[in-house]
Amino acid sequence: MNEILHVSIDQMAGLTFDCSCGRTHSFPMEFFSFGKDVLPRIKEAAAPYKDRQIFLYADVNTDRVAGQQVKKILEEAGFDIQYYVFPADEDHDLFPDETSLGRILINMRRDTGLFIGVGSGVINDLGKYASMVTGKPHMIVATAPSMDGYVSNSSSITCENKKLSIPTVMPVAVVGDTTILKEAPMDMIRSGYGDVLGKITAIPDWKLAQIKANEYYCETSAELVSRGVRELLSLTDGIAARDDHAVDVLIQNLVICGVAMSIVGLSRPASGAEHMLSHYWEMEFHKKNMPAYFHGTKVGLATPIVAEIFEKMADLVPEEAMKMAPSSKECRAYLQRVGLPVNPREIGVDRELFVRSLKEAYTVRNRYSILKLAVETGRIDAIAEELAEEYYG
Ligand SMILES: [Zn+2]
Ligand SMILES: [Zn+2]
């Protein structure tokens, strides 16, 4: 029962266990390798697909960091590789949208039998989607500990300026060389920290959804995530200093968040109202062609805001969920200690957008959240004004 809570991260691939939530969970990944200098292991991951044409892709940064190396490793091992590097668009970050997906589908050879992405959030979302539409498997070589989507089976795709969370497919393999991951830009490491911090409100939001909307809830999955959050938060100063052990713990916990989502087939253990706000802002940034900031930077910023909504709604939130909610003050202190923005203004969210996002972000995903409770009970307008006053004066 609940074996996943008692095994090391390497032992999670392929694990099946009976859970106290009443379900049998499994984590169906074929190959999972995280650690120092494991990059060459991509050969082992790809070995079962050796007879296939491989579409390997990266962006201009990840090409330099690991793409060239992966290409060389695979070519020397006799794999048939087509290597594609997304062009650097001056006016546009690489985005998981129609253009980028179209580039993959147009550039890949018709007989592609395996996708291998080299990158983090965007590259990974694109690979999962391409795999889903073509029915071919994909793998990811992780280059930054910036978000928790490496082992998830859903993609954030933006289409016609609307951010969609689309069920896609899990990669068959993830290779994360910590020597490379540790050299990621500090902003990406901070983003990963912000994404993990966001679980501190995602879990009570999930509990709330169980109580108010009768949603399925799995304690094992929630504990897997919560345990990792506690461990990482205790190493906050180490993250700020890019300490080896702290960054290792960050990477492991980003992966574990993915495992937790995957075993329940839902993003709930790792994504609540803080993600809805982040997605709402991101859609607006995309529409206006503004810099998007990293996923976890926005999620981290939204976390004390959501914690404060819990606090303001304490009289209406069932006790069981309320006692899991964090202190907004503590959340803000974590952001400050690690050097993440604490005021939405710092990332370009103006007062109008801030207020509108609080009122409308519950529509981003069709699921229950503290935002929905605030809307349903007619409290959201007053809360939005109070928070706007606090952040914008
Ligand atoms: Zn369970
Ligand atoms: Zn996230």
C-alpha cells in the first residue's frame, strides 16, 4: 500500500501499487535517468527505437547547451537523426503555439518514428503534442530545472491567444543530466523553485475541490508533493546561492511533482488557483506580445496572492482545507529570499489586468478552486479591490 512514498526516485519508473485512495496507480515511464553526467544514457533510452528515423529538436540555446552533444552521441551510436533547431525570432520567444507546432510538423520527415526534444518547458510541451498527433513516442533531454512538466501527460498550448491545457502523452523517457541542469540560467532555477512553491496552495485548493465539488482526491499523491515542497523550502537560501545539493533537490522535486500528477492522471496535485492566475496573465502577455516570464516565476508570484484569498475567505473555507493553506506572509518571504518578484507590477501586470484576472481566472480551467468559491459567494469583487489596493496602492 502506498509504496511510492517509500521508494527512491529511480525506483519510481514502472512502479505499480495499490493506494489508500482506493485506486491502483502506476507510473508507466520506460526509462528514467537523473544524475551527474548521464547524458550519454540517451543511447540506452533510444535503443528500443533504433530502427526508426529520429526527429531531434532544440532551440538556439539548448542547441548549444546539450543539443549538439545529443546529436553527436546518437549519430556515433549509429542512429538515423534529423536535427532541427528552432530559429531565433527577434520579436517572439519560442512559444508552444500554432507556429512552433507547425514548424515541427512541416519540417519533420514523413517517416519520423521517434521525437527527442532537448530543452525545458516549451520544447517539452511541443514534443508531447507532436507525439499525440502523430502517434509516435517522444523523449526529452531536460536542460533546466525550471518547471515540473517533464513527466506529465498534458501540454500547455496557446492557440488563437488562448492557453489550453491539452491531454497529450507522457514521454517514454526523460534524461536529466544534473551537470547541465545546474548550469541553467539562475532565472530558470528560480522559476523551478516558484513552480514548486505553488504546490503549497495547489494542495489545499485540491482538498477544497474534493469537499465542495466532490472531486477525486488522492492523499498519497498530495503527500508525495507536499513532502517535496517542505524539503525544498528548507533549502531556500541554498537555491538563492545555487548550492549543488539544493539544486539537486529542486530537480528531484520537479520530477516528483510530475510523477504525482501522472499517477492520478490529473494535474491537481501540482496545479491550482495559482496556476490559473499565471495562465491568465500569460495569455494576456502573449496577446500583447509582451515578455512572458518563466512559468514558475508567475506561479510563484501568484502563490501568496492565492494564500491571501484563502485567508480572506477563511470563514467560508471548510476547516479541513483551510488548515492546509499556507500563510501569505510566509509565501512572500520565500519569494523574497530566493529573489523572485513579489509584486505583479514587476512582471508587467497592471492594476486593471490584476483585478480582471482575479475575477476571471477561474474560467481558465473547468475545475473547482478558491477563486470559484469567491465568485460563487459574491466575495470576489471586494477581495480583488482589497488586493489591488495592497499591491498597487
Ligand atoms: Zn491514490
Ligand atoms: Zn507549474
